Amino acid sequence: MKPLARYAAITGYADLCASLGMDPTPLLRSVGLDPTGLGLPDRWIPAVAIARLLERSAAAARCPDFGLRLVERRRFASLGPVSLVLREEPDVRSALKFLMRYQHMYNEALRMRLVEAEDVATIRVTLELGEPADTRQAMELVMGVLHGLLRDFRGGRWQPLAVCFTHLAPENTSTHLEVFGPMVKFDQEFTGIVLYTSDLDAPNAMSGPSIGPYARRYLDTLDTRPEAMLVTRVRELIELLLPTGRCSVEQVARSLGVDRRTVHRHLAEAGQNYTAVLNATRVDLAEHLVAGRRYSLTEVADLLGFSSPSNFSRWFSNEFGCSPRKWRAEHRIDAGVGAGGVPV
């Protein structure tokens, strides 16, 4: 199955493209990504698509440091719930180990390994995309984010012993020197960050009273079994594919990088089947779309992948016990107005 990553991995992408005089829409579509997904940071997409997007964007903008420039637009909260706990870890070592333990929560392609030898520690970083792809820009983005996190943990103007990349140096290294400092090295045997082990034992400069313990308990209760994770991925892909009219199990399987039988097998292991997941997803979406006022009922039918409004109406009546028109009249939610007519 293709490793996935959250749209949050490219937070700030549209802004960076605009600053470079580029339209992000055709670039996103060229790698199979939906431009509207940029507003859905928790939606999962193939990590290889992100790597290809960054490479094409760097080439289109003639900007060899595109990935690093994106680092400046990332936010600590882009890591999702993991960020809440990282702030509360008492020292750098525990924060780093937590980051590695839950790396599947924000990027399934990312692999980080901590190696310690006497007084020196090395954080080795790789990307496993599931298929061949150039990863220069993606790796520089990952390394920029990791370096920034370590600096936040250590505080002040901390610098590692070395920041290493396996790829060759660009003609102009000014951005790399600005981001990583003077110890950045290229054409090395591994990609990663080298630091003193004493840095790992230092107090976490970000630590303070917050809701970290609650967030940790929340993460520990999440069902991360492969079959459970796949059900979530399938639901997300169904939401994405429904408006296109191509929401078949074959299309979902292709998006996940597996065959149809694999999807059916994993769903069965989770006590589900594709038809049931598709219908449950439609029910959840229909409840919100019909109650809202943004789309007409004909548009809602299209968004839910029905071939005609009459087919949608029959399905809706079977699921909700009344017509979509009657449901809208009884449950209508006006934009910008909360319960009891209170503006929000």
C-alpha cells in the first residue's frame, strides 16, 4: 500500500507559489492532487504525490531551495495532536522518541532512527514512498522541519554538529546556510542530523503546563491497526472521489496503491465491506450538505455521486425516512448562525 501523508505536510504551499509568481492549481492537478485539499490539512494523500509536487514546483519556479522555503511557512501545529504532547515532554530525548513513535500519525513514508555512540547521537532520516521518485525537495522540507523542532526543544541559538544530505549541493547554498547554519554538508553517506548526546538529555525548552497528558491519552486510544487505518483511508478517499463520479472500489484501490482484493480483505478484517463504508460516508455527508444552504439539492446529488436527483431523492428517503426537501426545511442550518439563531 502506498504510504500516505497529510495535506498539512505542504502547509503554506499556495502562498509560496504566489510569492514566486506561480499558479499552484495546475501543479497540484498534475500530480493527481485536489487543490481544495489544501484547506483540509488532516486529509491523507499519497506521499509520493507530495514529493513529485515539490520537485515539479521547484523546476517550474527555477527555485532549487523550494522545499526549504516551504519550511518557513510551516507551523508547529501542522503535526496535529502530536504537537500538543511534544510541548510537554520533559527533555529533548523523550520529545524526539515520541515524535518517532507517532510518525505514522502525520507521515507514513517518514522513517527516523536514533543512533547513539559514546558522546554523539545521529538522527537518520529516510523517505519510503512505495515507488521510485526524486526526494531532494521533500527531504529538505523534512530536514528543515526536524531541525526547527530540535532548535525549539533546545531553545536559543542551538546548532547541531552537522546536518547531512546524501544529494549534491546546489549552486547557491545561502538558504541552506540560513536554515541549518554553517555545518550543513552534502554528498554524505546518509541524510540526518548529528548532535551531542548531552543535547538529548537537555530540558525541553517548550515544556510548560498545558493539555499534553490529555493529548497523550487520546493518541494512545487511537486504533492504529492496519485494517482500522485502512477503513479511515477508504472513507477519506470516498469523500474525495464521490463528486468525480469515479468512486469505485477499483479507483480507491489504485489511490491506495493496492489491488481491489486487498481493499476487500482489509475491510473484511475490520468487519466492514466497501458498499457499507460508501453508504455510511454518503449518509454522514448528506446530513450536513442537505441541512446546509450552500448547495442546491441538485448540486448535493452531484457531490454525493448520484447519476440523477431522482436517484438521490429515493436513496435519501430510504435512509432518512423523508425527502431531502422536507429534511432541509426541518433541519436547515443557516451559514454563520448557530443554535437558537445566535451568530457565530
